[in-house]
Amino acid sequence: MPISQNEAATRVRAMCDAIAHRGPDSDGYHVAEGVALGMRRLSIIDVSGGQQPISNEDGSITVVFNGEIYNHRSLRAELEASGHRFRTHSDTEVLVHLYEDFGPEMVSRLHGMFAFAIWDSRNRVLLIARDRTGMKPLSYLASPEGLAFCSELRSLWALDSSRLRVSASAVMQYLAFGYVPDPASIFEGVKKLPPGHLLLWSAQKGTEVRRYWTAPHPEGPAMDEAEQVETLRAKLDAAVASHLEAEVPLGAFLSGGVDSSTVVALMCRHASGRVRTFSIGFAEDEYDESAAARAVAAELGTDHSELILRPRIEDTFEAIALMFDEPLADPSAIPNFFVAQLARLSVTVALSGDGGDELFGGYSRYRQSIGHEVGDGGGLRHLVSAMGLMLPHIFPGRNWLVDFGRSQWGRYAATVVQPVRLDEGGVGRKDQPGATVFVGDQLLDHISSKLGDDFAAAMMQVDLETYLPGDILTKVDRTSMAVSLEARVPLLDFDLVDFALQIPGKSRVTVNESKRLFRRAIKGIVPESVLSRPKQGFEIPLGRWFRGPLRHRIEALRNLSPELRQYVDASAVRRLVVEHVLGRRDHSNMLWRLMVLDCWLAALKIGRLGHPPTLPQLPVM
């Protein structure tokens, strides 16, 4: 049933209020016949003049936009040469004029991180689009009444919570992956627009989703390794340089690893003053990487800030779990949030080193999977696996038999997906959709057309399309935007991604060396100590927390809440708890997923999702 413009304005304002943390500087609205657009602004470029929504010269095309367009200056010059008149200096205004000239195809000309919506009042068409790798979020709900879209699902909850029902199949996917992979969301009928896709909506034609970018496959040796190294070095430099534009204070996260150190080192080449860097560490020495970051900062000459944390983990756990608009079970969200909170005390924009592992082969699972090639004997492998699955879970060697029976692809899948099937050691109730899918089948839709003969490249591309947007970039976006900080990811610059994906996998990673080509390209850019340091990542003292302040949450899983009992098998969960507490198995990953899901479902029940997240304070030691 059509609603009045006053009612539409009220609803879109409520949707924007729910995500005020994403844009505390101002809000803006465009309400007309058949459309209501709203946005919250974090001012970065053209702070004084870039207020949204922005329209073209005659007001027929209107845009709301989240993100940054890094090639907006060259696009602007091209558009001005063709006769377009600009009223602002913002990258946002480029979008409306680009749409005038190229229609939906304009998306392919953009280099940046973005999620935007363009309303074409002449043709009564709405275009929404998301960047190639999913740096910025975009979800939507299509219904007979029209289309609602948002950056975070809490906006849809604020719009009409009565329409939102938890999807049982999405819960099973969450238990498997630790996040809900696109295009699904945790709610029935609500979808995420996948990275590299656009959506067109009109009252006459409904919804049409199109892929506008497809990741390239590795090509033959068009250049030798020396040329690859030089080209990669140049593209890294250009990517970081392009991400430095801002009219507000800008800095970088620094862990001391190869990716963040590369970004910071290249920032130092282009910045006009000292680069501000930020790191944190935990009080537990084995999880504290602040010394490595401090050493890199000293050698590069940055203005470095660090904090050693001893968080009140019970309060922190719940706040971080509810920071996400759907369940996400990555414990490193805790240090990610605190380093974002630390950075926000000094800057509005921070560069991150995320994306390098997926592009250049940084995860140990790549080397392990390459090193476990299995030749012929598929029938024997299946027999061994079947025998293993028939054995009791407590039987010694059961897991070894199951793993031996997996194919090379199955072994890789087992490193990124947790079992959901009960006979694989999972916890999904048999009567729930998706609870009977084997580990090795969870990623088949992504791998089937990409495997070929280059297994290493295929693994990295699958991670680029699943784990990167579903976990890593979601974590970076929500933890940074929760404190109104824009996190930029220069290693996912379009030119750099396009180049990296065309390099054969064996040039990027081998059994004995992670990031083989990347390390050669950054030699002489980063301090030598960075290249010799083992990969650590944002690790947390999870085991210690499980034995201490979070022990009661694990024990509570013995008696499942009514909300959790709808989706998981109570006896299977109790088995995991007992085995973990007694030290027979390490079930930290699944227990964390169950704890996060339980916390999130409880908050959903009382309507907390419709409000901006509550933030824990920096727990300084």
C-alpha cells in the first residue's frame, strides 16, 4: 500500500538514526514521489561542500554514497570536458554525472570502496552497487511494496522489525563459516548485494541483479619474475598514494607484519609530514605484538601510539558480539575494535593492511594444502573417510582417518569451514535446512569453475570471494565505523587486485614460502626485520579467557537457551563442551561461534539490534 511522503520521510530518518555511528557529522534526505533516500555523513573529502544527497544539474538524478572514489579527479576532468557542471569538489558528485553519460555501466569505471544508490527520476529506476571486493556493505529487502536497502541490517530492523525472521539455513551457514556468506543474510528474504554486483529496481520490472566485475584467472608467463616484481612494486606504491587523499587527519594501523608495514612504509614516501601509526597489545606476552610494531615505527620514523590492554572481557565480549548486525565469530574483532578506538582519538581515516594474504598467499593453509597433494586412489580415500565417520568421536585416530580420506580440495575446505553435520562432529540439528551438508561441499559453488590446474590460485580466489568480504572486511568495516573511523584498504586497490589475480599461484605461494612474489617486491621498502618475522596476525588469549572470565559462558552451553536450541543439537554441544573442558579436543572455534550466536539471538529477542552499538571503553593496563 502506498505511503505518504511524510511517512516515508519518518521511516527513512529512523533507518538513518540506527546507523548514526557511521556518519556523525551530518545527515541528509531526498524524499519525492516513489522514493526516499537518506544518509549519514562522515566528512572526509570536500568537508564543507559535499553534503549529500547530491543531484545533477536539473535534479533528475540523485545519489547517496558511502565510501571513497580514488579516481574521482580524473573522472571529473573527463566529465567537465564533456560539458558537465559541478557544484562541489566531492567525489560523490562524480557519480551522478557519470550515470548521466554511461547509465549503470558507469560502475565499471570506478576505482574505490563504495556502496551507493542512484535514483533516476526520469526513468523511475533505482541503481544500487557495491565495490569489487566488498569493502563497503550493502543489503536489501525486496517486497511487493518496493525495495529497501541499507549499510547495516539494523536499519531494516528500525524500518519494520516485524518483517525480519531469522533464517535457519543462514544459521547453519554461520556455524560452518563463522559468518553468513553473501548473498544470504541472517534474515529470511534479506540479501547482501555481492561484491562486484549492481542491482536495478523499477516498479515495472522489479529487481535485477547483475555482476559487473569478474575476477581474472591466472595467465601464462607474459612477463618474467623480475618484471612481475617491478610491476608489483609500482602498483603497490600507486595504490597507497591514491588512498592518502583526505581533508581530515589520516593515519594507519601497524602490527609489524609485512602487509601493514608495507602500507606504512609507502605512506611515509608520499606523506607531507610524519605518518601517524597505531597498535595495541595484550598483557599476555605470547599475544603481544606491540614490540614488533614499535620497532617498525621507530625505523620508519612514524608518530606512533600504542596501548597494552587488559580488557574486562565479559563486558567486552558482549559489546563486540552486538557490534555486528548479524552474527560474526571472529575473535580478532576485539583487538581490531580497540586499535580503531585508539586511532579515532587522533585521526578520522586509517589505512589497513588487509587483503594481502588473500591476494598473495599469506595463510598457512595454502602451503599446507599444496603440500598434501593426493594423487590416485579416490575410491580408497572415500572408504577410509567413511570408516572414520562411522567411529565414535572419542575414538583415537578418528579425525586422522577422516582427514586422510579427504581430497586435496576437501582438506583445504576443512581449514576454512567447520563441520555442521552431526556425523562429522558438527552441532546442527538434523531437521534444519543446510544441516546435512558435508564440509567439503560448503564451497563447491565457488571452486567448481576456478580450480583448473592452478590449485593455489583457486584457493586464494575462493578466499577473496568468501572469507575476505564475509569475515575480514565486515570486521574492519563494523569495528571502525562503530567509532566513526574510516578504514581504507589500499592492498585491495582495483589495479593491484587485477594484476595479482593474473599471476600464477606458484609464483605467489609455495610449500616452503608464503607471499613469495610479494616479499620480493617489498624488499628494500620495509625494514629487513619485517621479512624475517613469522606471521602472527591479531591473535588473542582465547584459551585463557575460556578457562577464566568466559568459563561460565562455556558452561552455560551445557543447558542451551531456548533461542539456541532451535538450531543446534543439545547433546552434540554438550559433547563439545566436555571434550574442550577436559582437554581432549580444542573446540575453541565452534564454542566461540555458539557463544556469539547465543548472545546475538538474546539481544535480537529484546530488540537491541535496532539501536547503534554500545561501545566498550579502552581497557588500558
